Amino acid sequence: MNILSIQSEVVFGHVGQGAARFALQRLGHEVWALPTVLYSNHSGYPHVEGDAISANLLRRLLEGLSVNGWLGLCDAVLSGYLGSAEQAELVAEAVLRAKRANPKAIYCLDPVLGDNGRAYAKAGVAEAIARHLLPLADIVTPNAFELQQLSALSVFDPIHAKRAAERLGRPLVLVTSVPRGENRIGVLAISRDEHWFVSTPLLDEAPHGAGDLFAALFLIEKLNGSCIADGLKRSVARVFRILLASRGFGELRLIGEQNTIGESMEFSELMVESL
């Protein structure tokens, strides 16, 4: 499979492209990584250097892919963190071009806006995502905080997440970081006909990048034709295993735990519910 991945690039660590690209390549897929920002590291560290990629440069990079005829070979577009509101229009252009060149191509929108009550996207990005990208998405993967921003509804548990996800009106919504009581957290998957919730024990000191990794892993499950429930279980299990091994390290241990990415595993800690 050929995946056009449009999201952040960091020099140090495993978020954005550093999480998604490695996982996709480890599973044997080609990744065309179009950066939206180039930062020294993610914003969880005391100091960050870097800047957003200009809209003009992004347009030129996209044009290069198009003129060379590669967009017709694109099986999916995956977008994540945007460095400015105007980048949303360019991502929309990339999605539309890819779908015109290959009508079977799918678009997975990971609307990276913030987490744990803290917004870290720049001003106007949330509105631009809602206006330009959400209507094009085949799959949307917000966390609970991001779902609240997009739906204007509170998300406290799986039932609230279901109501908010339905408001987005997309074919498939997967909501990460949904609380289940005091000690569990999970992912809600909702389509027109199916509603699944898969939870794991809540881990302390979980590093950044889990959402980026999950979106990439589930996208491949979808492209491989997995049913929603099976793809959800496998993706959650792999991310949980990597998070478990990464506690206290500050970054996802993707290199050391790379075999986990391709393993078909089951965990007794996983709880699967049909809502």
C-alpha cells in the first residue's frame, strides 16, 4: 500500500511522522511523508525550536507528487498535526486530488488539537479542520478532548463519546482516550451499523504519540479489509503493549518494541463491549 502521510516532523522522538511512518513502514507499506512542521521535539519538553512549513512549499511538494503521476498510486491519505489554519485547505486539496486519481483511496483524519484539557494547535486550526477536512474524511480519530472541540459536546464516558461522535456525521469515527470509570481508558469505534468500545487499564506516565500510532495502525487494518471490531482490538492491543513498555522513558519505545507492531496479539487486560 502507498500512504500519503501529512503531519508533523520532529528531529527527536516519536510523534507525528516519527510514530506513524515507522509503524507503516514496519508493516511493509510505502509512506510519502509530507511535513506540516519541522520541530526539534514535541511541545512536552521545556524547549522547542522549529517552524511550520509554508503553505507555498507544501503546495509545491504536493504538485511534485501530482505531476509525476504518483497520486494515482495512493491508497490512502493520513493527516495529523497542522502547523497553521491555511494548511487545512492544502490537505483538502491533496485528498481531493488523490481521490480523483484513485477513487478507491480513503482519507483518515487525525484532528490533532490537544489532549487532557490542553489545546496545543494554533489559533484557527480547529475551525479549519472542521470546515475543510471533516467533510472529506472516511475515518476520523479524535481523542476525547478533540471530539469535544469538534462536536461542542462534553465527553465523560463511552455513552457521551457516542453521542458526540454521531454529531460528526462521518462513516467511521474512532475516539481515543475515553475514560471508563476511574481505572480504565479506551477507544470507541462508531459507524452507522456498529458501536464498539475496547478499553485497557489506565497507565501513568504514558508518552506522547500514542494517538498518531493508533491512527496509522487502524488505517492499515481498514485497508487490509479487517472488520471494525477485529481491527480495533488489534490496534488497541499493540498500542497498549508499546505504552506499557514505554512508561518512564518519555518517548514511545518504537524501535525496541517494533516486533509488537506486526504481532497479532491478545491481552487479558482488554475489555471489549458492544454499545
